[in-house]
Amino acid sequence: MNYTEVSFPGLGITVNIDQVAFSIFGIEVYWYGLLISLGMVLCVVLGMLHSKKNKFSSDLVFDVILVSLPCAIVGARLYYVLSEWEMYSGDLIKIFDTRSGGLAVYGGILGAFTGTLIMCKIRKIPFSAVVDFCVVYIPLGQAIGRWGNFFNQECFGTTTTLPWGMKSSEVESYLRLYFPDLDSTMAVHPTFFYEFLATITIFFILLYVRKYSKHAFESMAVYMILYGVARFFIEGLRTDSLYIGDTGIRTSQLFSAVLVVSGVIYLVVAYKKNIKRVYISEELMNKTFLDSNKKVEKVEKAVREETNQEVSVSSTTDVSSETDDNANSEDGN
């Protein structure tokens, strides 16, 4: 075990942590990946428990996670790589080394939404219905995943004298290397914890919004506004932000501002034009299921017909061969 001592001097709290949760047959399992996985499982379980009350299909919860999860991972990695292209341009193999870090939340969200949108288009399911149900669980997953940043001692802020400031040897080394102008012996803002508090609060707010919402994409718009505001200010404290080239503009702050403005504009339009919320009815789910079965049946029927044709041709060939053999035998006699 490689423990790191983390302290909160103003609170009189000191803990020893390790990035590795446990090992299986020599393979190390990190807290970061474990917590993200636990967050995902919890979101799926809650989604299934809440589905009936919200006129949603529990089976569709699985479909969404199976599509959105890989898309989220790809999106999160792609977002980070593009933001830090100079780091990867010389060695493209490093792009696939996700164990060394480099996943961006906003990229993951964009990837998940894109994958879900494509799935809904293919299956002819209302996208707004899927999003308004599922978006509630995104901040819950984020809240749990942020504790992975704590075990990795990353995603912290600049120095502070507030009583909940955090100190560790990892933080001190990072500040000395990348921020020599700061006093590395001082405590820093535990921004991972700020985001945990923000996202877990957003989760409970969205549960309320989803329950009483009457407009399409309302839950998503509220998420965009609340998380955008929280992330904008928290990002301003962080020391590991991604920037747009040499502009000095933090990528996540700009994206957060766009989310907030877009969310507000949409809500104004939705309420003004009274864009009704859409639910996935049992009839629609049954129709989707039946359509899928019909497609499978058509494929099976085509396979059977092709197999029967092959058997028929084979039988005809065998009969012809026997006739020819008999004829030859008679000629010989």
C-alpha cells in the first residue's frame, strides 16, 4: 500500500488514503474507477425503481446505459485529448492510455447524449422523454465519481485560508511544480468536495422538477442551468483547468456559460410556446418491442427459406445422381 496523508488543518482532520482500493490476481483496482462503477450501478438501480412512477420502461433503462456508457467514455476522452492535443500529437498511442487519467466531464455528457439521441432515432422513441427521465441521475453519478478525485488527490483549487482547506504531499508537489508563485505549504480549496455538494444538491432538485414538470426537456434545461452555474464558479478556483489554446479562457467555464444561457433561453421558449412534456406510453413500448420481434421473425423466415431451398436443391441433385447411376447400370447389363 502507498498511503498519502491528507489533512484538513482547520478542522483538525487527518486521513491516510491510497489510490488503489484492492488488487485481484495482481491487477490493481483504483478507487477512481471503482467509484465511477458504483455510481453507475446506483443510477441504474434507482432508474429501475423510479421508472414505473414516471411512466418509463425499466428495460429501457438498461438500453440507455448500454448505449450511453461507452459513448460517454469515448466523448470524455476525446474532449480531453483535443483540449491537450500538444501532449498527444507526438505519441498517438497515449490517446488510448486512459489509466493514466484524462477524462473530461463535459465530453462524457456530450458523448452520452449523442449516443442516446442516435438510439432514440433508430428505435423511434421520443428523445425528450428519455432525456427528461435519465438526466436526473447524471449529477448523482458525478457526485459519487468526484470522490475518486479525492483518492487521486486531483481536481483541487488554489490556496486558501478557509478552515476546510486541504493539504497533502501530492498537493504540495503539484503546486511547487506548476505554480511556483503560490505558497505550496498552504492548504488548497477541496474543489472536488464543492462539486460533490453541488451535484448531490442538483440531483435532489431534479427529482422534484421531474415529478412536477409539464414541459419537454425541462429537467434537462434545469440541469444545464444549475450545473453550469456551479461548474463555472468552481472551475475558476481549480489549478488544473483546460484552456482554449493560449487565450487564457478556461474551456469548462466557457462551456458552462453556454449551457446556462441555452438552458434559460429554452425554458423561456418552452413556457411561452407551451411545449408539452412527452411520456413513453406502454403502447409505444409494446409497439417498439413488437416491431423488433417482427424484424427478427423476418430474418428467421428468410434464413429458413434459404435453408429449405438449399435442401431442396441438394435432394434434387441426389435424385438425379441416382437416376444416372441406374441408367448406367442398365446400359452395362
